[in-house]
Amino acid sequence: MVDLQAQYQHIKAEILEGFEQVLNSSAYINGEAVKELADNLSEYLSCGNVIPCGNGTDALLASLMALDLKPGDEIITVPFTFVSTVEVIALLGLKPVFVDIHPETYNMDETQLLKVITSKTKAIIPVHLYGQCCNMEKICEIAKTKKIYVIEDNAQAIGANFQFSDGTIKKSGTIGDIGCTSFYPSKNLGAYGDAGAIFTNNEELAHKIRNIANHGQCKKYLSDFVGLNSRLDSLQAVVLNTKLKYLDEYIDSRNEAAKFYDNAFSENPNIKIPKRVEYSNHVFHQYTLHIGNKRDIVKNKLSEAGIPSMIYYPYPLHLHPAYKYLNYKIGDFPISEKMAKEVISLPMHTELNKEQLNYISNTLNEIV
Ligand SMILES: *Cc1c(COP(=O)(O)O)cnc(C)c1O
């Protein structure tokens, strides 16, 4: 699905040099490289505050912890996402409330938000799934009139651009009140271990989140808030500083591979290629096709031909045993349930060559 080894070979010298500096400095946590990463990301994203942390799940957790919520407060998100998005809500004793997704973009259906917003709703967490932004203009408009926060789960879309109807462009993750990302190794900007970050232009929230990520300490050994141990390793920051320089090139490579796939499948009536929306570009964390109810057979046949594929995500979250207590049932989110059964993601990374792309797409066209 990804070829991190081949990518590493291109940047090996830079990474090893950076590692050497960290090892010589022995500032292993929150060292110089971590500060540089915060500055570099601030500049890349045009965002006032970037707070590196331990992983993407912690980024979401620390963000929610900064909002002064109380048990039972409601947070709206989608059931078609990685479990972290919902896990952090549940961990804090808050109530996850779901809305379904759009059948073509797989992102939050913002037209359903008003139906579920109550006096207890405190935040919306849109997930920019597969690398394309949700309709953030609409989502933020609704949030503003209802005075609720927007926390973007930007784990899959770092580097994507959102365009407002007046032409203004903002980077994904900097549009709502807070943006969260993951630098899990296979993410578009991936570390060589766990890592994550939080973005915000709100100084007050930034101050609080920065402290929360370090045990709630405002000064050493004095905690203002209940916090977390969620700091970033300097070695991971070296990897991220190096890769950030190439992120736009990486996004271009992914788009080239996506274009190749698009052309290969555009004439096949049984394959629906990813829709592009007018308000966001696509950074293709995943290249995901809608191929209907024969999906599992197709996946097996691809595997027999030596082609990896993945299902993101095979079980919508409202049907996980862990979230049964929310009392949702089969049929509550029909689009999420359908897509969990009918989509498939193909290999997508920065090192795909024409031969591989040809083999993958010819094989899939023969199967479907
Ligand atoms: C990867 C991911 C996360 C969690 O990130 P970790 O760094 O693995 O904790 C959260 N949300 C989404 C949508 C993700 O893809």
C-alpha cells in the first residue's frame, strides 16, 4: 500500500545527519528539532500556533480537553472514520453524536448537522477523509450561528487547500478553531514512529493545549490543568522537518498516480473513481474506489494477483461493540454502512511507477 523504504532511500543522508545532531545534543524530547518543526509547520500552514505532540489521537484528545466540557456534552462527528475520532470523545465522558456522510466524497454530510445539534452540542469534528476537505465553509457557518467549536481531524489531509466562495484559500486544519493531525508513518507526512500535532490561531486555546500536552504544567512541577504526557521526540521531528520540505512534491506524485488510475478506470462502468469537489484539492492519502457489493471478491482476486488493497473502514463506528452503548442500530447511517461494504483503496504512495500502476489498473479492470 505504501513504499516507505524507497522513499527513505531518497532522503537518507539528510535524515541521518539530523539524527546525529539530536544524538549529540541528547535533547531527545522537545529538543531544537521539535521547535523547528513547530516553526516550519506554522509557516507552511500560515497558522499562528503549532503544538507538536505524541500522536494524532492525543492531538484530538488534548484539543477536546482544552474546551472546558462536562460529561454528557455532545460532540458531532461521522461514523465513517478511524476509531480515534470517536474514542477521544468517549474517553472524556462526552457523547459522540453521528451524522452520515456524502455518498460521493465520503465526508461529513453538513446538511444533516442542524437535525442533531442540541443545547448540549459543544463541538463538531469533521474528518477530511482520504485527503480531501469537508465542506468547511458550510460547517463553520453552522458552528458559528450555534456557537460551537470546530475541530478538524486533518490526519489524512495535511497540505490540502480549502477554497472559500470569496476565493480565500486556507490550508486544511487551519479553518476551524483547532486542527489535529497525525504523523503516523504511513500518513502523507509520516514520521518513523508515532507523532502528531495540533494547529490553532486561537492564542488562548494554544496556551492551554500546549500545557495540557505536557501534564497541564504552566511551569515545571506545577499543573494548572489535568493534562497528558504527549510530547514529541526530537528524532521524529528530524524526519518530519526533512519530509516537510518535500511534502508538496509528495502531494504532486500522489496526484499523478491518482490521475493515472482515473484514466485507467474512467471507462469502466463498474468502478466509480474519487469525486473532486470545487472547494478543495485532493492530497490522496488514499485512492478509494466505489465498486459495489462484489468488493470482497474483488479484494481477494487482487490479492491473488499480488496486489495489496485495503478497506478504510470496514465497520462503521456506530456498529462497533465498543460503541453499542450509544444505542445506534443498523440502518441509522445507511451511506456509511453501504460504503463500508463497497469501497476499496488501492496502493497509493510517492514511489509508484508506471509499470506498477499499469499492472494494478489492468488487473482491476479485468476483475471488475
Ligand atoms: C491516523 C488517524 C488518526 C489517529 O492518528 P494516530 O497518530 O494513529 O493516533 C485519527 N484520525 C484519522 C482520520 C486518522 O486517519
